[in-house]
Amino acid sequence: MTRHVIAPVDELPPGSRKFLEIDGRPIAVFNVKGEFFGLLNRCPHQGAALCEGPLIGLASSSDPGEIEYTKLGEILRCPWHGWEFDIRTGQSYCDPRRFRVRAYPVSVEPGTNVVKGPYVAETIKVAVESDYVVVDL
């Protein structure tokens, strides 16, 4: 697995998403309440740009007339046909046995872990060894 540095944490505040292409794959990285998730930006149903859809919650009911909303901001709804996917796992809520979207692990690491230091600037020895003729026009 190849790792890719996406952005500094402050460039992806909570509630935001970043679209990018990595190795020819359209990917989106989401910040949901300080947790980061990566998904393939292609709906397995009919190929829509899935990650452009809204993040919603999951409505469930144990009794008629009683609705409970859970997983607020963790369910991604496809902008074309409304299929819903769990942003944590990529699992479909429309047809969970047959469909899922590829989820990618995302981590936050200190900058010092991304590129190891210390850093040394390259220096080049320079010397002027003769006189030059200069014309002012």
C-alpha cells in the first residue's frame, strides 16, 4: 500500500471534504467531527460522483411513529439516485449484501513523521576567476 500526503489538517476543517485523484482513482477525504475518512468517488450503482452528495444521518424506528436519527453526518447519499453509504465502511444501506464503495484508511500524523529531518541545504562553491567585458547600452 502506497501512502499519500493529502493536506495539513487545518486545510480540512470539520464538515469539509477534499476531492483528489490518486493513481488515476477519484478519491474524496472527509472530515466528520474531527475524524477523517476516505472513499472512492464513484457510486457502485451507476458510476456517479458519489462523494459530491450530502452527508446525512441514519433514520431508524423501533415503533411506529417514533424515529431516531443516528450516525449524523456519517451517511453519504448519492447525488444521482439517493443510494446511501456508510462513510466509515463504504457499506450500502440500499443493498448491503451486493454493494459497497471502496473505503480507504486515513490517518493524521505529525509533520515530522511524514518527512524525516534534519534538513541540510545544498551549498555550491562559487568563484569568479577572471575579468569580464561588460557593455552598457
